[in-house]
Amino acid sequence: MNESFLHFIWQFQYFTKDKLQTTAGQNLQILRPGRLNNDSGADFQDARIVIGELEWIGSIEIHLKSSDWYQHTHQNNPAYGNVILHVVWENDQNITYSDRTYIPTLELQTLTDKNLLVRYGQFLGSSQTIPCHTQFAGTESIYKLSMLDKAMSVRLKEKAEFVSDLFQNSGYDWEETTYKLMAKNFGFHINAESFFKIAERLPLRILKRHRDNLFQLEALLFGMAGFLEESPKDEYHCALQKEYDFLKIKYGLADKQLLLHEWKFLRLRPSNFPTVRLAQFARIIQENINLFSVFLHLDSLATFKKLLRVEQSSYWQNHYVFGNNSNQKVPVIGLSSVENLLINTVVPLTASYSIQKNEPRFLTKSIRLLEELPAEKNTISESWKGLGLNIQNAFDSQAGIKWYKDFCSQKKCLQCDVGIQIMKKSN
């Protein structure tokens, strides 16, 4: 039992309302249960009820036990001064307003169909990845589509807010923001934080000064990554060390480089080694120093992919790590990796810019890009597909990830449109 269940019961009025009375024995009529409040303050706003012969308009607060009012210190919070009804599962204590008058209270445990509680218990007790897996297929598609839209809206908003914070911390410079976000995503989760640290410690303005020299860009990036602190493995490694020794003094970068143990190689395919990714990142920086402007104004998905599928320098076409020649040519960045960069860099950037500049066309562009990109392949998407959910593109797979993480894995079934419909059917 938790308050989410009581919110559901109250919102949809799934309890016996014949001859309804407060715990004080006053007749109670519910004209409007109010709208669910997801911000601070009472749980439901703008409700209308009649107690005795007097009509009240105000807020509804919901608790498992009436004594929770004091446990949550609502008696000291003016935001709860307009509560007209306290809805509880168990009335274990009479509660008063600040003026010592009793707050009208409705106890639900004797008014609620226990089958609803059993069904909700099945959700909470499910060991499956998606708690409603046995009932999911029988739920109308409109509620599934509604949840995909709802989840995607939240996910896109959160990503845009992250970019907005990054923008503020980057001196309100969109190009610097793009550089940092791109660097983070070039770590592809495993090495994301290490890549991000490099971008924070090595400003884009320094790289811009060496745009015409890929060797110097590599010296700066590999030097900041800490890969030039070890004994030289070959002539190229030695040459990069000498170049970085000069550049780190010139730009005051000494003691800012990462340590080698901050990089992860274990269980990565060689093509995903951070050394290879750094070389590819250097090439992208060289060819597209004004990445934000490019991302903002490009519309063709094919052009986006061509822009990011660059060929790293000749050394890194034959090496995965320093000093070890590869028997086969090292591939350029893969198509799935490019698509990942588009989803996690271009989409949130344009969405954040759209919000800040109040330019809806850029948000439309973000959504269109997600709809044009293929669905990501991961265990969450496969779980949804196994239940018959049509995951067609990146919009669907991204929404599916958010749906699962925010609702299914946390058993927030009564905040999910599908979960609500399943509960309604059991009533």
C-alpha cells in the first residue's frame, strides 16, 4: 500500500459513494475531485465538495494514515491552509487546522473494493521487467501511444535542461556547449565522464587555434587524456609527447591531464577503444570547428551522417593503441555510433535552443530527426517488442527507455496510462 494507490482511488473515484460521510459523521458529497498536483502543495487542487449543506472549494490532501499530516509537518506549512478534505486509508488520529478546528476527513479502507488492492499488489510484487507484461497486449493501443508521447516529452525536456545548464556553465557559448556535449557522448557511456573532463579542461578556443594541424589537435587531446605520460611506444607516440610538452606549457595545461586508470578498455571492442575515439574526435573537430552552427542548420539526415563518419589520421587507421600495429585497417566510426551521437547530441542541442529562443521549428526538427533515425537496439527495446509494442524508430526507442526507467522499473504503474487502464478494468 502506498499513496500512489490512494491517488488512483481518489482521482477516479473508485470507492463506494452511497451515503458518504466524514469520520465525524457529516454527510459528504463530491462534486469535483480536483486535478492532480505534481508540484509542491496539496495532492489535488481546485476540488469541490459539499459537507452537510455547505459547499467547499479548495484542495484535497491524501495520506495513508491521518497522523501523516503531522509527520509531514503540514500544520506548519501555509500551502496546506486551503485543504478542505483529508483523504486517508486509515484514520488513526484526529487532525486540526492551525486554529484547532478539525479537518474534515474521509477514510477509504472500508469503502474500497479489495480486488483493486490485490491487482495493485500484483504490480508491486511482479518480478518481470515490465510489471504488467501479462495484461499489456490486451490494452488499447491509444494508451500505449499516449505513454510513448508522454515519456518522450519528459526525456526530451530533461535532456534539454541538461544542455541549458551546460550552456550556462560554458559562458553562454553555444559552440563551447556543443563541443563539451559532443565530447561526453564520444565516450559512449563507458568513457563518457573521462571525455567530458577533457572538454572541461581543454577549452575549444585552444583547439580552434590548431584547427589546420591535425597532429597538434591529437597532441592536445591525447596529452590531456594522459596517454602521453607513459614511455613512448613508437616514433609517432614520441613525436606527440614532444609536441604536447610544448603546448601544455604554452596554454598552462600542466597537471590538468587525466590519469590512465580513468580510461576503460575492458570488454570494449577495439574499434571502441578510447584511443580510437580520441583520434576520430580530433578529425571531427578539425573539419567542423563550428559544430553548433552546422548542427543547427543542417536538415538532411544523410548529411549529418556524412559529417560525422570521418576518417581518422593515417596512424590510427592502423593502430588501436600506441605501439601495436593492427593486422586489419581500423574502421571509421560506425553507423550505429553516429546515430547515437545524433540522438544524444544534435537532438537535445536543437531542443534546448528551441526552448531558449522560443523557436518551435527547432524542436520540430529534433522530433523529426528522432522519427527518421532507426530504433536503437537494446534490452529495453527488445522487452517492449516482446510485448507487441511497435518500436519503429529512435523516437519510440528513446521513449521506451524513459517509460521503463521512470515507470516500470520503479513500479509507478498508477502514473502510467497503461497501468491505469489495467486497474480500471479490474474494477
